Amino acid sequence: MTAYTSHRRALILMIIAPLLWSIAGVVTRNLTPELQAHGRFEITFWRSVFAAIFVCGYLVLVRRDFIGALTRAGTAGLLSGCMWAIMFICFMLALTLTSTANTLIVLAIAPLLTAVLAWAVLKSAIPLRTWLAIATAMAGIIWMFAGGLRIESPSSLLGMLIAFGAPLASAINFFVLKRRGQSVDLIPAVFLGGVISAALMLPFAVPFLAQPLDVLLLAVLGFFQLGLPCMLLVMAARHLSATELSLLALLEVLLGPLWAWLGAGEVPSGTTVFGGALVLGALVLNELAAARQRSASA
């Protein structure tokens, strides 16, 4: 497989991954009202459990080497698993303390943190076009959600600080994937992330509020909104730069309002559409420029 083909395949995987991540809002709207209002810890617990089950099933049934895969992942797998767990947890905890808009605006800094870490630690040269794409995408997300940005209480500020853990963990995770993912299969790290997250959330999830239909929907989230797309990201990381991964992951924020419109009839506002266009334009132009540069190099 040529480098061009590998990159194109990885790019497709990193479009599918945020597409699957973005269905969370539509699915959770169908959970029972009580669970939505008081069960964020339980939602995180069940999502993490089912994500771990999905990845475990892949390693057992497809790879047929569950124990070996975990062992070979080693320290890098454990570190990456801890970062996955932080990401799984921080997003849901932030939502219990502050608004969705506040949380998503904080998450928008992930590409900037990733680029800085890649430049400082990996000594990667970040092209000017990528810095511009990061700035434009961040501006677009702020534009999308600025109307809902409010710091109304100390708990709201605490929620934003907790939300900061997600992009920070994401940047560190991309660093680990790029540093060790070429030589070590880090898909088992997604399993470890699910296990760690579930173990940490279990004490706060009791007593359980989920009804049978809730558990079924949470299984869908764990399998197809968490486990599968995170595995796809690990696969894509072998052929995409850390900044590309982080920028493309922002498609989740862009696609969320689209699913809410198609699945729940929530018509996006003009600011949401304009901000989303900025984000999409930044991502597309950055990838087109990168493709042109690779073609010229070839």
C-alpha cells in the first residue's frame, strides 16, 4: 500500500470517527428523562463498559489475541488508556457543572494544545496553513456557541476547568499514538480506557436509574459512538499527523447540530451555520493544501 493510499484511507477513517461520535446527542435524547437529569455518571459508566466490551470482542474474535495484545501495549498502552479514560470522564462531568456551549468552547482548544505539544516534544514542524486552520476552526466553534457562553457561578467555572482535562488528555494521547503507535498496537488502550473510566464512575453511578431501553441505547453508544470510532482513530493515527487528527476530530462538534436538526427537529441558528461553515472550510482547505504539498513532493 502506497503512502498516498494509506493517508487517504486514514483520512476516511478520521471522517467516520467524528461522524459516529456526533450521534451522542440524538441518542441520549431518547433516554428516560430521569436518567438524563440525574444519571450523567451512570451514562458515562455504561458507555465505558460497553465500549470496553466492544473492543474486547474485537481483540478476542478478530485478532484472537486478547492477552497478547494487552501485554504488547505495555506502558504506552496504559498511558494511552488513562488518557482515554480522562477524556471519557471529563466531558460528562463538565456537563453536570456547566453548559454544553461552555464545554464545547473549551474542547475547541484541543488542536492548539496538540500542535504546541507536537512542536515542543515531537519537534514537528507545523506549517503556517495548519496554524491558520487551527485559529479559524477555533473561531468558528466560538462563533457557533458564543451565544450560550455564560459563567453564572463558581460551579460553572469549575465545569470549564474540568472540561479542560479532555483536550489536554487528547493532546497527550495523540503524542503517545504518534510516538509509539507505529511500533505498538494501541487499540487495547481503548479497552483499558473503558475499564478505567467505568471503575472510577461506578461508585457515583449507584443506585442505577437506567431502564432496560436505556441500557440498550447506552450499549449502542458504547459500541458505535465510543468503542468503534476510538479504534478507528488509533488506526488513522499511524498515517496522519497529530495536528491533522486533532483538527479532524472537530468534525464531531460540527456534526452534532446537524444530527440534532435531522433527528430531533432542532433547527440550527444562523450563527451555528456560519460558525460551522468556518470550521468545515478550515478543515477542507488544510487537507487540500496538504494533499497538494504531498503531490508536489512526490
